[in-house]
Amino acid sequence: MDCGERQMNKLLELRNAKKAKKPTFKKQDSHKWDRLSDSWRQPKGGDSKLRKKRRGKSRHPSMGFSSPRKVRGLNKLGFEEVLVKNVDLLDSIDVKTQVVLVGRVGKKKKIEIVKKCEEMKLNIANVKDIKSFIAEVDKKMADKKKKIKDIEEKKAKRVKKDDKKAKKEEVKEEKKEEQPKEETKKGEKSDKIKVLEKGQ
């Protein structure tokens, strides 16, 4: 372990100790009102006791709470996390100081990047076990394909049923058209009416 690495480890330990003591800075009166979010905002009120840093009020962010400059923005192991969105960006990553963070991409592309990282022997910050991750994603994708196939089959069946109904209706209409209508001259009664009159 060289001098620079030892110094980095000391700084990381110091940062972890500081972060353990650091309070959560909340927006003024966020504990009183539900409509206010907890995220810190600088108090601007003229009479604000929090702005004046009065005793008994919640803590105010200051430079004393910040981590050492050399380890600022690094992860717990002391690596810089680089967001990777495609396979081409992996060539520019330095193995000694940087670590891959796969994000803001679809599952298909994510698997490509992860497999390439495995080939290049690069560390990935947000994927712990590469093999299990790939197996899980493959299973999800297969399930999705199966669902889509089932939906398409159901649609096809529905279309076939609709076609059959339409054909049946067409046949019925044709039969109705084929039956000859009884034509009667003006003043003459139709055969049906004559039969009814006889029955009475």
C-alpha cells in the first residue's frame, strides 16, 4: 500500500465519521406543515430564528459538515462512479480510479453493457452478482414475450369470431332477399288477410 492510497483511506474514514455525525437538514417549519417538503431551503425571512442561527433551533448547513475535497463525490470504496449509457463509453473508463454505473437505459442495452463489463473485468456499482442479474432479466423478457404472444392469439380468435358472425348475418340477409314478396293490386286483399277473415 503506497502513501497516496493510505492517505485516501484515511480521508475516507474521516468522511465516514463526519457523515455519521452530520444531522439531516430540514426546511424551516417542515415538521409543522404537511404541504412543505423536508428538503433543505435557505430561510429568507427577516425575523427567522433559523436564519439568525439562534440557540435551540435546528442545525444550519455549513462548511464544517462537508467531506474532505479529495474524496468528495467518491463512493464508499473511494471510486468515482461513471454513468454508462452505451458500450462505447466503457473504453474510456480507468479501472484504478473509476467504477461503472449502468443506468437510464432499457433492459436489453443494460445486459449488453453488463456482459461487456464482465469481459473487460470492470467493476459495476449497481449490479452485485452479474450472472444472477442476467438470468433474472432474461426470465422477465421471456415472460413479457409470452404475454404479448397470448394477447395476439386472443385478438386473432376474437377477429375470427367476428368474421364468422358477419358471414352468418350476410347469409341471413341474402335469404331474406331471396324470399319473394307478395304483391297485391290496389283494392285487393292479400292472401294472409283472406285466411284471417275466414278464421273469424
